[in-house]
Amino acid sequence: MARRSLVLLLFVAIIGCAAIRQQKSIPAASDDLQFHNLRVLSPTITHDELIATMRGYARALGTRCEHCHVQTATEPRPEFDFPNDAKPEKRVARTMIAMTHAVNADYVSKVNAHGQSVTCLTCHRGRTVPETAATPQPERRPGGAPEAPPPTPNAQPAPPPP
């Protein structure tokens, strides 16, 4: 009985090794998908890189694919006409992508020792239109006049007007 179990175990091991060897001999499928109408992204971008890039844009703007891409169906699942340029948001997105590439290449790369870069998230922070910071208003005195700024140390008083 033990001998029979050993033979069976050896047989399974040989079959398993043969299957693994055959699987390793099959070349990996190349990512030879053809993308159409890529204008600001690299034409050599892989499928996985493109999906990760698009997901990053969507997260940065708090949107989904249909914000920039023409949706052609919703059932049984969403489908899109990705090369279609009918939506103005797609043209704006291309301009903004080109802008961030230029800012990073022409400016940030020259002054940034930490490897940081400008991305959509830098300004948009999950919104399609970035919020602008309100200009801080000076504090008001009880009488309504603005409070004077604190004196600068070692500052010379301004000469009286003539």
C-alpha cells in the first residue's frame, strides 16, 4: 500500500513538473495593443501604464472615464469610444497634461532636489475645477479701521511727507 502511494505521488510530481515546464516554454504575450489618437502620451505606452495613468487623472479630478471620453453604452457595462475627440473636456485635459509636462521639464526639474513633480492632483485635489485660495483680509479694529501690521524689528520710520 505504501509503495502504491509512493508511486502515485511520484507520478503526480512528474506530471506537475512537466506542466510547469510547458507553461514556462510558452512565450509571454506581448502587449501589442494599438492605441489610437494618443497625442500627449507616449505612443509606446503599455496597456497597464495607460490604465494606471488614466486612473491617476480620474482620482486627481474626482471623475470617471465619461468625463473626458464619449460613452457609447451603459449596459451590460460601460463602453467608450476612446479615440473620439467630441468632448471639450478631453481637449482641456490634453492641454493640462502638456502643461504639467512642460512645468516639470522646464522648471521643477531645475530646482527640485527631492524628485517631486507637479501633477494634476497638485492643484485639482479631487475637483474638476481647482479651488482658489481667498485673499486673507486684514483684521478690523472695533471702529472698523483695518489693524496696522506689526512693526518690523529694526525698521527705520518712514520720513514724513513733504
